[in-house]
Amino acid sequence: MGSIGSQYERELRSVLAGEIKGIRAVTRSCSETERSLAMRVTNRPFLVVRAPGSGSEGTGDLLALRGDICFPIEVKSSKKPRLYLSGRTYDQFKSLKETGERCGLLPLYAYRLKGVRGDSWRIMKVEVSGLSGKLRHISRSIPSLPLTRNGKEFLDWDQGMPLHRFLALICKSDSLGGAAESIQSEIIKSNFGSKISN
């Protein structure tokens, strides 16, 4: 993927780091509700670093770190909603899974679909065992990579969690009473609205 892959890594890194310019660029064609959910990351941003030897040895392409959570993230992009893993990309998946289980981390895939309006990113998790604390709680809400008929993981953009919903999930404040209910309400409204527009 070369420079194109790097372009989307920079795009996602800018959003996770809470950079307003980057969030606005990604949410330009989103609804006001979707944009406001994405903007929550400005209050609880991540330190995002490009993993050394990006995409190998279970590090993913990006590492998003914050005081309470950390995610290794593999970034993929395509013009097609489905992306099948084989050869090197399946080895990356297995390494991510091994790293997650060994280190108690929740590895994620961030899948960017080219040429679509609205939120073009989808988030999926790599199923790992032994998670604890906040990561375990968060993992329950994030969809896993689906399986082919042969039981092999692949990426399906339509089954992933929209980036703005993911940001709202990981940036809600534990200290704010009713925050979870408020976000859930906004997500339902956002989902309902997007179904009408489709």
C-alpha cells in the first residue's frame, strides 16, 4: 500500500490525537450528531505513534496510548467493502492476536472504505482472551472480525463499528453521571438517521 497506506494512517492518527482539523476533515460529510460524537476525542485524546516496523510482529501500524487504555491498530483501506486476509496480511492478524493475548491488549482493525460519503472508517476487534478492566468492558461493544464459511477471519466494512461511535465509546467520562445513557441515545439517533438516508 506504500504512501497511500501512510496517508490513511496519518488521517486516523490525527483523529485519535484529538486534532480538530483532522476530525473535521474526516467528518466533513457526516451528520451533526456524528460529528459531535467524533469531537469527544478532543477532550480525551491519545498519544498515537507509528509502530516501528509497521504492520509486523504484532504491533499493528499505529499504537494509540492513553492513561487508561492502549490499542495496537492495523490500518487497511480498499474500494471494496470486503477484504480477505491471506499470506502476509493473515500473518499480521495472527501476530496481533498473539500480542493481544500475551500482553493483555485489545488489537483493532481500522478499515477505510474509499469513495463513500459520511463516516468512511469502520473499527473491528481481534478476539483475544484474558482482557481485564476497561478494555474488557469496551471490547463487548466492538464487533469482531467476521468469519468466512471456512472459519477464517476477514474484514467486512458493513459489519464494523463507525469511527464516530467508537470515539464516543472510548471517550465517555466515567465521572459524568448519565454519560453512557446520553451517548447511547445519540448513537441510536445517529443510526436511525443513517438508515433513513440509505
